[in-house]
Amino acid sequence: MTAHTATTFARHLGRLLCLHLALAMVCTAAFTVRGGHSHRTALYALWAALPLTGVAWALARAAEKRESRRERDASTADPTDWTSAA
């Protein structure tokens, strides 16, 4: 995996996390206003799955940082490529 791929993957999972949270909040608001009890289990499942989405995003972000660090270290490993400071 390259740093670009890791960044893209982390971005997509971040968007998914935001959408998941927004959906959970909208469904909760609709459930509260409507007062029905027909979709209670689905609502609980939606909120219960939210930490899984958060963990997936956190792992993707950690992989992104690791790949970025690995590419940066590989690009500065050869001292013949360095420019002089003066």
C-alpha cells in the first residue's frame, strides 16, 4: 500500500464515520418525534455499530501515518541525494 492509497482509504472511512453518525442522529430524532417502537432494534444496532466504524477509521489513519513515515524515511535514507546546507 502506498501513502496515497492509505490517505484515500482513511478519507473514505472518515466520511463513512461522519455519515454513520449523522444517520444515527437523524434516525434517533425521527424515532423520538414519531414515538413508534417498530424500529427500536435497528436503531440500537446502528448506534452499537458506530464504534466499529470509528475503530476502522482509526486503524486506517494509523496505516496512513505509517506509510507516510515509511516513504519519508526511504526518501531521506540515501545521503548522496541530500543538498548542501550552504
